[in-house]
Amino acid sequence: MSDLEPLYTTTSAESIGRLVATHYALPEPLACRMMNRGFNDVYLVTAATGERYVFRLSHHRARGPADVRTETDFLAHLVRCGVPVAAAVPTRDGSLFVRGQAAEGAREGVLFHALDGRTPDPACPIDARATGVTLARLHDAASTYRAESPLYRLDLDHLLRRPLQRVQDLCRLLGVGDGAIYQEIAARTAARIEASDGLTWTHCHGDCHGRNGRIDDGCAVFFDFDDGGPGYLAYDLAVFLWAMHAFGRRLPQTWRAFVEGYRSIRPISAADFEAAHAFVIVRHFWVMGEHASRAREWGSEPVRWITREREYLESWEAERLSGRLL
């Protein structure tokens, strides 16, 4: 037995290439290189024909295992509905995902068709409008989809209360109190949302911040549904609004363009639109909780910023929520 226990191992591109060759009927030889190491690990796989694929190896996360079954089933539904997304590639036996054994345990993997096009520009209203259009088309398609046994629901427990606990645990670890002010902000936010009637429930992308896609001939093509699931439509809208204002960004024109694009396909109810502003705080807590949960793996210092987010959260409350319908 090793003296050193792994929390998270980085898998070599060569072993990913072998895994893909074993499970997928792609023309060989395959070339494989790592693209990103982060919440998940992402590899570019190129077949002998030159066709490109992206293999995503899921991380062990605080929420639990990746719900690749629901994710890939929803993607297949979106493809059938004509929504522009990165489709999952079936394995030799017809499955849409695989599992590989790493030192820290089993990890889920999905192979996707690589997308053409360019990365969206977060400051570009035209790209924001295209993103709004595709999210609306996704929500239209979601009206005829029901996940069979999803592992996660994007409710306030999943998005707010459990992330809050991780944030408070980090505060205690760093010796900066117990995060009581964050608990107060989260409680006020939950009360606002729970007091709102008529919020729409749908199947969410879950991470539509404007860069999980490609712009191809004016169309936003989505990928990265790893954080999706049944949840509040207002949260799906709020992720984009949050991305235009968090961490010092101020891009109100792109939010307006996003909403315009969305409304060109389907309406947004007054309740959902108002709630999206409160869900910005929920989104920020979710991000904080995700990073806080990585302290054991990344170290405490890279995530210390989480303990300094009070000003942003209280400013959003004061400037964007006071006097709103909620």
C-alpha cells in the first residue's frame, strides 16, 4: 500500500487515447492531447481521418458522482429536437458514456463531437443574443423531456444551502469566523425566492454563462451540460446575468441582448425575470461552494477569495433587489 493517498490524479493523454480506442469505433490511430484540467479534465482526440472529438473525464466532486446518464440522455433529446449542442458519441455497445478506474476510484467519461466555430465574446451583444436564442430553444425542447432518475435537482438545497455549508467550513478552516454573514445573506435570498409564486420548473443547462459554447455562422452551439438537471428556469437565466456582473465585470448591454434573443423565441414570465435577479446570489454561492470544496485538493490559499465576497453579495442585494417585485 502506498504511503500517499491520492485525492485527484491527472490522467495521461496516452491512457485516455487507449480508453477511447477500446470503447469507441473511431478510425485509428488516435492522437490525444490534454486541453484543460479543472472541474473536469478535457482531452482533444483526433481520429486517423482528421475528425476531432472532445473527451471529458469527470472529477470527483462534493455533490457526488457525475450524472452522465441524465446528461447524455437530455443531450440526445435536444439533438432530436434540433437544438444546436455538442452531441455525445455512442460507444461500441451503444452507451453514451464510459467509466475508467483511476487511483482515486471510478471516473465517468463522455466523448463528444468537437464543435466548429469560435469562443463567444462576453462583451459582444451579438454573441449574447445568440446565446439567449439557443437557451430559449433548449427550454422549449425541455418542455417535452422528463429525466427518468436524475441524481440532482437544481433546487435551493443543491444550489444554495449545501454550497453555503462548504463555504462556512472553509471559513472555519482558515480561522476567519464561521461565515455567519453568508448564512444571513443566503437565508434572505432563499426567503425571497420561496415567497415568489409561479416560478417555472424546467430541465436546465445549469452553466450557461456565455462561454460554454461556440459561435458558428451566427448560432450559439452549447456544450458542458455537466451541471444541468431539473431546476428553476430563473436560475438558468441568472447564470448569464451573474456572468455579466460578477468579479468586477459590468456588461449590462450583453444581458439586455441575451434577454432580447431569448424573448425572440419564447416569453419570460414576470416572476421568472424578477427571480433571476435573486438567483444571481444563489449562483455566486454555488460557485463559492464549488471552489471551497476543492481546498483539500488545490490548497486553502487559492480559494481564500471566497471569504472576501461579502461586499459583492450585499451590494447586489442593495442595488439590484431592493424595491424589486420580489
